Amino acid sequence: MAKIPPESRTAMHKIPYMHNWIDRLPQACRDAVLRQMKPRRYAEGETIYSVGEAAEGLYLIDSGRVRISNYTQSGKEIRMAEFHDGECFGEMSLIDGLPRLNNAYASTETLLMTLNRQAFDALYDEYAEIAREFNLYFSLRLRALYASAEDATALPLKERLVRLLVRMAHSRGVETDGMRVIEEVSHETLSHMLGATRQGVSRELKALEKEGQIQIRYGKILITDIAALSSRCDTLLGSELLVSGKPDRGSCE
């Protein structure tokens, strides 16, 4: 059985492969998957797939960023997730055979490695390890979904924002001068991810800045003390956090 790495800190479990099932595979199986993947470039803003479409394949981000979103009847975008280099997406419809549940767009110029349905089905039948890793992969995502749903119904905006910043800081933050820096993030992006208004998110960010928890810069947020901000999650409902971390690609054999 595949197991979650034991590392934990404060109120979270940092999972190196939470958004990449390929890197956890045994070497021979992983190589077989990668050999079948084909590169495709997308321009900034280009649609990768749309809600309701039949799934043609799944994706691994070689470089760039991809946002996953849906829209309300009034046209408001609800951003479900944003994936970065080294992360996978688009697998669910290949497993259940149902149409796409959401839209995927290239947030920047993006290079994707694609695995088409026929190749995936053949690999899935040949390598039992793929099914085992998908069990863990989707279990982690389901846990994260439950946590997000709990946050949305039980926590005020400020505390939901804290949890989101902690997740982002641990999964893709950069250590600089003793601070954790979340780059290429805007108030609008955070509002889409939280399902809140931009004005409300800006107000709570300014409150956190006034408390000395963060510093706001153009296109980035600096967390002055990540341990202190993480500790706030201990006092919140459902204190366990699952955080995606960049994997060490040399340690998965």
C-alpha cells in the first residue's frame, strides 16, 4: 500500500506528491509513462479544455501555470485551483469517463506534457502500481476538498485567508531574508480562490499587514513569520492542513 510521508509540522502534513502521481511510481513504470507523454505549448490565456468536453488526456506541467475554474450563471469566475510546474491535472475524467467538470486555462505561457486516453488506458492495465498511486492521489485531494468545504461553511473570511496563505507559502513560497514570499499572486486571484469579493480580501490582507503577519508588495505577499502564521491554524476548526510540496525527484525510486 502507498503511504503518506510522515513529515508534519504545526497543524499540517506536507505531502510532496499531492499533485503529482507520476513521480511516486517505481522507476520502470514512471519511465514508461513519461515515454508516452507528448509536449504541447499553450499561450497565456489559452483554453486547455472546457467544461462538458470529453477528456482526451491528462497533463503534467513542464513549465508555467494552469488555473482551473468554473463560472456562475452571472458570469463570475470561481477559481478552483492553480497548478504549477511539476504538477498534474485532468485525470478524473479519464478514470470515470464523464465529461470535464471545469475549465482549464494557461495562466502564463505554458508547456504541458500530455498523455492521451489510449496510452493511459494501456499503461493503467499493464502497471498495477498506477492504480495504487491513484488511490492515494485522489484520497489526498478528497481530504483537501473536505477541509476547504469545512473552512467555507465554518470560518470567517480572514481565517480562510490565513489558511490559504499558509498552504500557498508551504507549497510554493520562496525563502527570502527570513521571510516566506508568495510570488505572482494578486488580490483578485485570492478572491477567486476563496469565492469572496476583491474588496473583502484586500481589507483582510491589510488587517494582517497591520498585525505584522504579512507585507504586501506588488504581485507578491511576504509572510514575516511562517511558523507564527501557521500556528493560527491550530485554533481553527479542522486544524489539520494538507499542503502540497515540491517533490525531490531523486528520492522516489
